[in-house]
Amino acid sequence: MGISHMTATPLETVLFIIFGAVAIAGALSVILARQVVYSALGMLVNFVALAAMYIMLSAEFLGIAQLIVYAGAIVVLFLFALMLVGGRRPAEQGRLSPGFAAAGGALAVIFLAEIAYLVARMTGVAGARGTVTPEAIAQTGHIQLLGATLLLDYILPFELASVLLLVGIVGAVALARARRRSQEE
């Protein structure tokens, strides 16, 4: 079965490229910023740009969920955790060993080769069409179809994500308690 692509208007293509560049700039600021708070703000920029791209791709629910859950709740939670454990810069550590640097470089080259391969195969911004037709969406609704797919077809990854979030919360509480105990002693 062949992959069919939707055609995008020139304005949509330009906006998609702009939002993609903003998302990449936000992601780069997350890993390149020297202050942890600036990294959190870069993550916020990345999440907002991704939400805009979701909305452009007619996934309005995902775009709004991205804004509420990630740009809102996760970044605020991250900033609160920074305030709790202290957002100071960690002590200077030595350089990476040459083996780690070489492994990281090799993984980066492999990752960029994969991206180049995927971009070379793409012919449009819209990507592949799914099995759900616009008529089915109009009849049932975006959110109902998303909910049915998420809770029927993808229930295991959905539940694993909830367990991962729970582990993160328990870990944050454990770190906060350990720090409080060490300060009291």
C-alpha cells in the first residue's frame, strides 16, 4: 500500500519550518545553557513550538494537551524541583574520557544519518495518511477517536508512561526528604 501525502500551502510550509527551527533552538538551549533555569526556559520554548506544529498538523487536541501538560505542568514542576534542590551549577568535573567522547560522537553521527535518510524519503510536510478518514473524524470526533485508540490499541504504553511518571514523583519526594534530613543534621 503506497503512502499518500497531503500538499501544504507555501505559508504552511514556511510556518512549519519556522516552528521547527524554534523547536530546535529551544532543544539546543536545553543542552547548551550553563544555567539550569535557562535550560528549563529553553524546554518551555521547545514545548510551545511543538504545540504549534501539532496544531498546524490538525491535531488540535495534542497541541492543547502539549501546552497544558508539558509547557504548563512539567516545566513548572521542573522549576519547582530546581528551587527545591537548588539550581546552582554543579561543581566542575573533569573532561570526559576519550572513549565516552568517541561513543557519543559515533551515536550522534548514526542519529544524524537516520534523520538524513528519513528527510530524503519525505516528499511533503504532512507525512503519511492514517487509516482514519476525515468522514470518520467528522462523525465521531477527534477526541473520541484519540481516546479510543489510546485506551484500546495503546493501553500498555499508556500505562507504562503513567508508571514512569509515578516513579519520577516518588524519586523527587525521596530526594527532597534526603536533603531535608541532611540539612537537619
